[in-house]
Amino acid sequence: MKYLICNLKSNQTLKEATEYKEKIIKIDTEGINFVLCPTFTYLSLYQSENIKIGAQNVSEYDNGAYTGEVNAKQLKSCGINYVIVGHSERRKIFKENADAIKNKIKQAVKNGLKVIYCIGESEEQYLRQKTYVTIEKQITEIFGCLTNDCIKNIIIAYEPIWAIGTGKIPQNNEIEEITSFIKKVLSTHYHANMPVIYGGSIDDSNIKKLNKISNVDGFLVGGASLNIEKLKIIIEVTK
Ligand code: PGA
């Protein structure tokens, strides 16, 4: 079953989020692993709904004096089962480094959350043909410090930074080759066989083409998931 993970990012007012929820809970998502990741403030809107929910971030710390942070135990206690870690926006804008990412993953898994770990190269790295080196580093610098049990709870999201929110997408054969490479790194170094999904500028007009890539285990959708009509098409095609 393919994953379809929707990252709503920092969008929607309470009114908009409530209207969105009323529509999204009516969509039939059977046949895919559908996970919706709203803003923290709206996570509880979904508490009694039959829909899998993820958070967009998690504290690298336990309970305690960490003003402004939301920790993994709190997320789990609200019925949340997934969390996105290592998103390029968090790495770049919020300066999250490998240490913070490792701690977040450890906290998440310790508290029973599944992690969607985002990796991907910048446009400069892509143009200088540094994609593979960059990706391998993003995997090994994190996974080398995790136990096998921890690694089993991770889904990899390959998201080229230059494709996020830009309308630019790699060719299918490029995504296929990079996905194979990621799977090879995971199996060779860690004997791991986790899902690898693609993200970056997915919408209703390109999902059919992307869904033809045979080794991709699903998709991470940002901007297009805010539009219910576009999302319905993406869901139907992914099924
Ligand atoms: P996008 O975002 O679909 O708007 O490009 C993807 C993401 O950031 O996860």
C-alpha cells in the first residue's frame, strides 16, 4: 500500500482548518496509507476522527522547561502517530543540524511515533552532480547513531530542495535512480528495508506521471494538499 503524506505547513486559520477538516474526513482513502500533518494548533480537531495524523515537528527534549516546544510524549498522548523530521525548511530556516535531528528521531521513536525523515539536495548540489553524496551523508550521519529497532520506524522522504514549492520536478528516471540508490544504501549499511517516498511540487497535473515510477513507495505533498479538489485527484491516482 502506498503512502500519501500531506504536509499542510504553517497554513489555515481555525475557521479554514475546521472547514477543511469537514471535507477531508469525507474522502475515501482506503487503499493507501494516508497521513495528514496539520499545524500543531489544529491536531486536536482530528482527535476523534478516523484519519491518521502526523505532526510537522517534535521537540528534541523530554517534558520540562523548554518554552514553546511540543514533545513526543505529548503528541503520542493526543493520538498522533507520525512526525516529519529533517524537512529542508526546518534545516534551513530554523538551522536544525544533524544532532538536533538525531535527538528528535530518538525522542519520537522512544514514544511510539513513526518518523518521516526528509532528505534531498539543493539546486547547487544538483547542478554540481553532488546529489548522491549529499543524500548518502544525510542518511549515514543520522542512521549511524540509531539502533536497528529505531531505524525500523523510519520512512524516508526524498525531497530535492529545488523541487519544493517551485513547480520544478526531476525526471521520472532520475527519481527512480535516486530511490534505488537510497534503498541500496539502507540495505547495505543497515540491513534496512523501509519505504522511500518522493516529495516536491506534486499536484493533480503531475501525479499520474510520478505514480508510474515503480520503486517509489508513495508521496509527500505540500502546497497541493491545501486544495481539497486537487487532493482528491492525487488520492485517487495514488490508490
Ligand atoms: P510542495 O512541498 O508539495 O509544496 O512542493 C512538499 C514538502 O515541502 O513537503
